[in-house]
Amino acid sequence: MAVIDINADLGEGFGIWRLGDDEALLEVVTSANVACGFHAGDPLTMRRVCADAVARGVTIGAQVSYRDLAGFGRRAMDVAPAELTAEVLYQIAALDGVARTEGGRVAYVKPHGALYNRVVGDAGQARAVADAVRAYDPALPLLTLPGSAVYEAAEDLTVVAECFADRAYTPEGRLVSRREPGAVVHDTDAVVERAVRMATDGTVVAVDGSVVRLDARSVCVHGDTPGAVELARAVRSALEAAGVTPRPFA
């Protein structure tokens, strides 16, 4: 029986500003990547999302980022490894503390935005993130792209491959930069078809038409795009119709 996790980035509001419908997405996903305050999120939002996730049986993950609220964590930054390790450690610990007060815990770690893309190819930054996870709890899995530098940097940790139903891929299996046209796939039918193919065949068609091997254990659906909830529901329904069971990897 095919099984795959469905994850989404949640808790990305700040103060009175809300981004996405966390409550509705928590009815769809099996894992929630909760913002830890560095690219989005605040203590009240973190607590609310953790409480809702626990109530719905959704696994909580720390969505760690460069310290970049103004740029939503999507701007390239040059952070010294020791500093990055400390900042990632800070974020994991903060969210885990909040999650535990609500009866849950952080069960995995996923970098966000620029940090996510940086650690795919930068061994030094990947090592800094892995060092933070290792220092806090070496049992925590790290979520990243197949072929990421994280695999070597965290060879003593658990590294889990994920795929993106609504993002375009390069022939090398990397995500197309959001600065490029077509980086985000908005057509519902196309996203659903890609998600089912990723879960059942372990492949995706890249922007040049080539087929890329993924073999991912988790599929990400973004919560900050227009119609995100409806899209996530369509993806889950299609996966279940194809005989794929949504289940947390952690």
C-alpha cells in the first residue's frame, strides 16, 4: 500500500496580519511546518497552531529560517555557520517548548525559503543546520530535497526526502527559483496530477520535459498561494482515490 505524508507551511502570520487559513489546512495535512518567528510567526500564533495541530492529530515540525521577517525568509543571506547553528537551535527549542505546553512536541525540522534552497547545495550551511538538530535532539528527522547536501552533512541523522506538488523542477531535481516565471504551478488539475505521480511513480516532469526521480516520503502543498485550501483538499482526495494513504512520516 502506498503511503505519503502531506505537509504545509503554517503559522506564517505575524501579529494581526494573517497569511493563509491554518485551521482549514490542518484538516487536510498530516504534518504542519510551523514558522518559528524568524521569517514569520509570533509566540501567540505558534501556540495557536500547535494547539490546533494537537487537537487534530497533525504532526508538528519546526520550520526554521534565516532571520528575515521583512523578506519572509526568501532573501539570500550570508550567515556564519556557528551563528546559523545557534539561530536554528533557538527556533527549534522555542517551538518545541510551546508545542509541549499544548500536549505535543516538535517531531521534525524543515528549513524554509532561502535557507531550504541554500542547504541543498551548500555543504557548510547544511552542516550548520544539521549541527543544530544534532545538538537539540539527534532523533529529529530533517526534511529536504532528494540529493541535498543535507544527506552528507547529516549522515548520522534521519534525513527525509520531500517533493513539491505546486513547484516547478529543474532537470537536476532542484526547485525553479521563484524569480523565474512558472516557478509555482497554479493549475489545480496539473498540481493534482503531479502529486499523484510523485506518490505512486516517484517521478516528476521537469521544465525541460525530462523525467526526474524523487522517491519522496512527503509532499508539500503551499499554504500561502491563492486557493491553497481547495488545492490541498483536491490533492488529498486525488491521492486517496489513487490508493495512497496520507500518513505522517514522523
